[in-house]
Amino acid sequence: MTRNVWPRTKEEARKCVISLATCIAPICSNDEILELPYAPLQCEKKSCSAAANPYTDVNFTKKICIPFAAQF
């Protein structure tokens, strides 16, 4: 698992070397957090829960598709 993916099952959570609590700090305020002016871009496939990285360049005028789950 990478650090930007949450475990989907209890088995995956048990295999985590670093506890999930060390990855976030909900009480700590951070002014550098990026807030998007739109909802997260997610895969349209029901079995996939992929979302676009907020730092991805998205061109809404040309309607360029971001491939998720091998869907082009």
C-alpha cells in the first residue's frame, strides 16, 4: 500500500506498518491545503474508487478525459 491509499479491508489495515493515525493530524490547522472549486473527479465505474489527484491539470474547455480503471 502507498501512503495515499486507505485500506479497504480489515486485513489490509492489519498489514499497515505505520498506523493510520500518524498519517493525519485533524487538530492541526494548515493554510496550505488546496481547496478545489469543484467536486473530486472520480471514476464512473462502480467497482473502482479512483479519484484524480488535486494537482492534476484538468482542461474542462477541451474536455480531455482522464483514464481510470483502463477506461479510455
